Amino acid sequence: MEETVRSNQNIIVENRKKLTLSGVKDVLSFDEETVVLETVLGRLTVKGTGLHIVNFDVGSGELIADGKVYAVVYTAEESGGFFSRVFR
């Protein structure tokens, strides 16, 4: 039976070293300092050092990452992109 991404979200940060998230739809980008996720509640950016995605289950929307976590921030969606800001 295939699981589906829940419509709610939980974020657990354990000792700033382990991050467990539910409600993740997609990993938009990642490196050792920044992980950008599309979640059921919007875009979520995780900042830190030595960040690694340990596991991401697309079916359930569960993601586990480790490393030193400095910030977990929801960011507003930009409507229209670059050209809409230039031609205001």
C-alpha cells in the first residue's frame, strides 16, 4: 500500500544535530550548508554546516537529516519571479 504525504507537518530538531521532518513534498536543493524543501506548508530552508540528508521517503514525506543545524525558516513564495520584480 502506497503512503501519501500528510497535510500537516512536524519538525523535530534533536540537539541541533539531527532533523526529522514530516510533510515534505520535494527536496529543491541541498548542499552541506543549505537544504531547501517544498513542504505542505510552503518552502522551508534549513541552514547549517555539514548537513546531510540521511533518508527521504517520497511516499510518506518523511525526511531525516544530520549535521549542525543553525536555522529552520519558512520563506515566502516569490510570485512572478525575476522579471516581475524588474518591471514593476
